[in-house]
Amino acid sequence: MIAESVILVNLLVTLICVWAAMIVNSKFLRPAALNRKRFAIYELRDSLAILAMKGVVNEKSEEYVTLTRLMNNCLNSTKDFSITNFLKLQSKIVTDKKLRSHLESILEKIRNEEMPEEYRKIVSQFFEVSREIYEHKTWMLVNILRPLIFIFGFFAHGVKALRRIRNFLVYQKNRIDNIEHEIEENISKFAI
């Protein structure tokens, strides 16, 4: 009796500790990590502005305006982060043909080394930090979806296998029924 109550108390304490760790993680650690990444984008935006002030990059150039707009949109979408807003921003980058052509022209200039090294470095770091933010915010979705996909895939595969087995068994049963029917017909034909 005493051992059962000790086990129950230990289980309760463990659950409370896990719950507290989840709260600390979701309320403090994850937001702090996100803010660190957001501050990295602020720093990159400031570095870009300094390049413009030094005259390395023209403030009115397509490259400067587009990258500044992307950085501001990224910061806005991560302020009160919702995965849908961030995905909207990312899908806009992918689907907006005008923005895409701007990005392609910028990337072409970067590949051809027409843009200064500092600018290319900022662009590279921005997209790297954006990817980190995306991974930071989608890790739970990914970690929930992967097992669900595995489980449903396993069940779907199991259902397919069961259907094949069922179809095979139905086929065998029909064969047996046909053979029994033929035997009964033969018995009735040959019965004297």
C-alpha cells in the first residue's frame, strides 16, 4: 500500500515538473530565442542602413529598397508571431511575380558580383536568420506532424495490406465455393 502511494506521489511530482518545464520553455526560453533572432535582423537592417549612409549602396536602389522591405516584413511577422503570418510572407516571396523578379535580379547581381561584398553578406545572413526563425517557429508543427504522418502512413499501409489479404481470402473463398459447387453438380449428375 505504501509503495503504491509513493509511486503515485512520484508520478504526480514528475508530471508537475514536466508541466513547469513546458511553461518555462514556452513562456521564457522560446520567446528569448526568437527575440535573439529578431535582434539579429535588426542588426542586419542597421548594417544595411550604415552601408547606405557610407554610399556603398544607393538608398533608392531596387536592391536596398527590396531588402529593407523584406527585413521589415519579417520583423512585423515575427512581432506577435503566428505561423500563418510568417508563411504568408514566405509564400508572398515565392508567389509574387514582381517581388520574385526583383529578388531574381538582385540574386543575379549578387552572383555576378556587381553588388558590394558587404551587401552580399547581409543578404546571405538575412536569409539564414529567416530560415532559423522559420525552423524555430515550426519545430512543434514538424515534431507533431512527422509522428502523425508516420502513424497514418503505417495505418494506411496496414489497411492496404489488410485489403490485399482480404481480397486474397475472398478470392480463395470464392474458389472453394466454386469447387464445392462443381463437386455438388458432379455428384448430382453422377448420382444413380
